[in-house]
Amino acid sequence: MKKFVFVMIVVLLVASLVGCAPANQSPETEKVVYLINGALGDQSFYDSGQMGMEKIKSEYGIEIRTIETNFDAGQYEPALQAAVNYADVIFVISYGFEDQLMAFADKYPDKIFVNLDTVVQNEKKTITSVDFIEEESAYLAGVVAGLTTLETSLPGVNPGKLIGAVGGDVDPVISAFVFAYTNGAKSIDPEIQVETKYLGSWDDTAKGKQAALQLFDMGADVVFQIAAAAGIGVLQAAGERGLYAIGVDTNQNDIVPGNVVASDIKDVGKAIYEVFKTIKEGTYQPGAVLQYGLASGGVDIDMTAQVQVLPQAIQDQVLAVRQQIIDGTLKVEIYTGE
Amino acid sequence: MNIITGLINGMISGATPILLAALGGTFTFYAGVFNIAMEGMMLTGAFFAVLGSYYFDSWLMGIVCAIIGSLMMALIFILFAVTLKTDEFVTGIALNLFALGATTYMMRQIFNVKGAFSNPGIVPIPRIHIPLLAKIPILGNILSGQNLIIYITVLVVILSAFIIFKTRFGLRLRAAGYNAPSLDSSGVSSAKIRIWSLIICGVLCGLAGAFLSLGYVTLFSENMSAGRGWISLAAVILVNGNPWGIALISLLFGFTDGLGLLLQQYMPSQFTSMVPYVATLIALYFYSIQARKRKA
């Protein structure tokens, strides 16, 4: 019996090795991996990338796979290895494992690495970085918030000029968001004050709600959520108080209808689609840093909603500012870490 | 003024899930079960609360389902730790990990979403407005208009203190923890008492979960208990299971959690995140000094 089990194990091992081998060598159909440091299901950032993956799958008939590491630092390296073994093109969101990513890119120079949302450059310059100019859309979110807090005819809006933001944690991207949000609001009225709370968590919805309630208690009428899944608590806080929130990354305006006045869109999916298109068309350049701003549609502001609360005048004003940024007549200041 | 009221309301709603779970934990603490599964029971409760509320269109069914879900976890614990006499610590860890995986999986399968499930179809547990109390200036906004579960929690604290210290069941409960063989020799099965303590713990953790997902917010998100079950365990151990002490510690924790957010105006947020834990350590220090004095 023991012998039999042993033989079975050997057979299985050999079979699995044989089974793996072809996948390494002959990429007949192109395989693409979407490797993320978090997990799908945030209804925003990561999910938007997944939509881009689905789109290239249906358009180009390639095989796709998504590897979620769920913020588990121990999984970053095995996940990279798995991605390299499986795919030819790897779209990766690499917060927290930039160094490992550089090492892998140097080790496998034939693979195409596209890093999303931050700039990562390896020695051999093979990683392409997609850098979103989040300042442009966050600036517009600030414009929306500024106009909303001044529009005292809206139900619940007080005469005070205070707006809020709730961030998941202090990191360069969130700081850039807050920086541009503040600038956008102050462009409407320099007296507007911005109060920011950081949760130290990206999934504690209860804490997100508490932070937003505190901001509302302080007199804020609009709160911008920049906290992934925890931010849904912010949107619900706005619903409870009958005040206003701004969503992030995808259109979250209908999650709490009538209280989410706009969403700051970061279209990771669109970036994935467009970069993949350049790979297919042969215009892809390894090591480039691609800037996705308002003009290229990588970021945007979305005010469409089932229940529209923003008066047309405000929407027009926001869209006018948006057009100025696209035309280049208005330059949005980029966050440089103070 | 608004901010203070907000802070107090935040303290109360922040403390409630911790307090409920800790009261459940205190029954098992007295019965001599080293129960660390509150986190998992609470999370399961939170999930089933949303499930029940969404499919039956009723918050009451939400609470019922939360209790059933949490009780299932308690029954697994009973089967392993009490009946089969496995190690309680290992069983607890297994349950917590199982709860996280199972709720995440079920959410993805049943609701077809990942991350968080929020839907207008989820009926939240109502807030109770008490006409007379609401008229008191300042305090009115705190005493009235709270979530139903919060009023239940107040009752549970009083009841727990009464049951544990003033009833025959309470005496047997404590005896099961202090000296199980002598309880057994007096003709009362200590295993049975432990089973009851775990069932009570399951019910209370179910309520805690229902408050999280139907009271505080109206959604379920992966790992939404976010360590609250562990804090409740700390609260139980900190005050040796005294229900009034647990209530104080939970309120302190809820208060400092909100205070941490408020202090961000003046301090870096990495520092303010420490506030609840530093406060807990300070409380622990004073408590142990008090305990020493009492012994001396």
C-alpha cells in the first residue's frame, strides 16, 4: 500500500511537471496577467482594471488571468513568479513590492511589464509605467466640492466654507489627491477650508463612516472619499446626514443615490486597453512613462447619476474648468511632496 | 457642541460591537473556556445579518439570521473544544480563519460581488426615538435616536452582571471555571455549563455582527469586523470578566478611536492611530495597580 502511494505521488509529480512545461515555452495565444497588490471588489480602482482586462480579452481573444495578493507581502514574490511563468504581458499594480518587480523585470527582460499608477524603473529599462495625473481629476473634485459648499440652496448645505476628505492612509497618491482637491476648492473661493481624516485602513467601512460623520459634525457639507472599500462608509454617512460625498475611481454616484454628487474617475481599465493596443500594433516602447491625464481620458470627473442633485449651472461650470484643463489653458499644479 | 455630541455618539456606536462580543466572551471566560473565536462569530453574524435582511426585506430577520449564523460557529466550537476536547486556542484560530474565508466566499457566490456588498435592498435596524428624552437639551441627542441594538446592549450589560453574580446559573458558571471537578462532583455537568456559555456567546456575537452590518453601516464588506473581536477579548481579560468593567473599557476604546480621528487636526495620523492602544495600555496599568492594592 505504501509503495503504491509512493508510486502514485511520483507519477503525479512527473505528470504535473510535464503539464507545466509547455505553458512556459510556447506562447501561441498571448497570455496576459493582471497582478494587483490588493483584491478585486473595491467597486473602484482594481475593478476598473479588471474591466480593461475583460475588454482586451473579448477584443483580441487572448487568455487573461488576474492574480490578487490581497495586501499579503508574503505573496508578492510567488505571485510575480507565477505571472512570469504564465504570461507574456503583465499588468501590475505594485505598491509595496516595487523592488521585487524591478528584480523580476531585470531577470526576465523578454516579458512585457506594465506598471500601473506609479512610476517604477528597473536597470534594464524594460518596465513601462502608466502614471495617472490624478491631480487633474482631484482638482475637478475640489471644484465640485467648492461649488457645492457655496450653493446654500441645496438641502442641508450650511453657509460655512468647510469641505472634507477621507483618505485610507497617508501615501504619495493620496497626498496628491488631497493637494489637488484643496487647490481646486480654493480656486472657487480662497476662503474654503479643507479638513482631512486618514483611516489607517482600506477596508474598515465603519471607521470610514465615523470619520465622515465627524467631518459633517465639524460643519463640512461635502466629503471626498479616497479610501477604496472603506470609503463606502463615507458615502453612507452622507446618505444618513442628507449631505454630500464625492466618490472615487469609478462612478459611485448611484451607490447612495442623491448624496454622491460626483465621482473622480481613474480609468485603470482604459490605460490597460490602450497600452495593450500599442503592444498589438507594435508601437509599444519598453521603459516609457506614459502620462494619463484628462486629455487622454485616463482620469475624469463623472457627474451622471440616477438622482441628480447638482444644479445645471454647477455642472456647466465644472465642465468648463475640465475643458480648460484639456485645452491646456489651465495648468493643474502637480504634487511634489511639499 | 456638535463635535462633542458627535464624539460621544461615535463612542457609543464604536463601543457597541466590542461590548456585545466582550459580554459574550465574559460568559465563556467565567466558564473556563479560553474562547478567542469572537472575531469569527461576529464576522459570520455580520454576513448573515445582511443576508437575512436582504432576502426577507426585514431587519428583524436580519438579526435572527445573524444569531443563527453566529450560533453555527459556536456549535462548531462546542463540538470541537467541549465534546472532542481539542485545544481551545487552536480551535478558535481555525474558526476565525474559517469565518473570514467562508464569508468572503459566500459573498462572492451569493451576491456576485467582491469586496463589499451594499444595496438599497438591505434593510437597516431602525433608530429608536424616545419622545420625552429627546427634549432634554444636549443629552437628548445622545439618549434618544440611537440604534435599537444600542438600547439592547445596555440591557444586556445589566442582565449579564445579574446572571453571572446573582443567579444559580451564574454560580455554576463561575464554578465551572474555578473548579470544574468539584462542580462535576456536585452533580452538575461542567461541560453542559460550558456549552451554555458558548451558546450565549454565540447569540451576543451575532448581535454584535448585526449591529456592524445593519446598524453602524448598511453593507457587508470582507473582514468588516476588522479586529474588533480581538479587542473584545482584550477587554474581557483586562478586567477579569466584570461586565461593568467591560462596558467601561469598551466605551474608552470607542471614545479614543473617535478621538484619534479628531486629533488628526493637530497631529500626524500615524500617531493618532496609536491612541486607542496607548489608552488601553494606560488603563491596563492603572487596573493592575488597583488589583494589587486590593490583594494587599
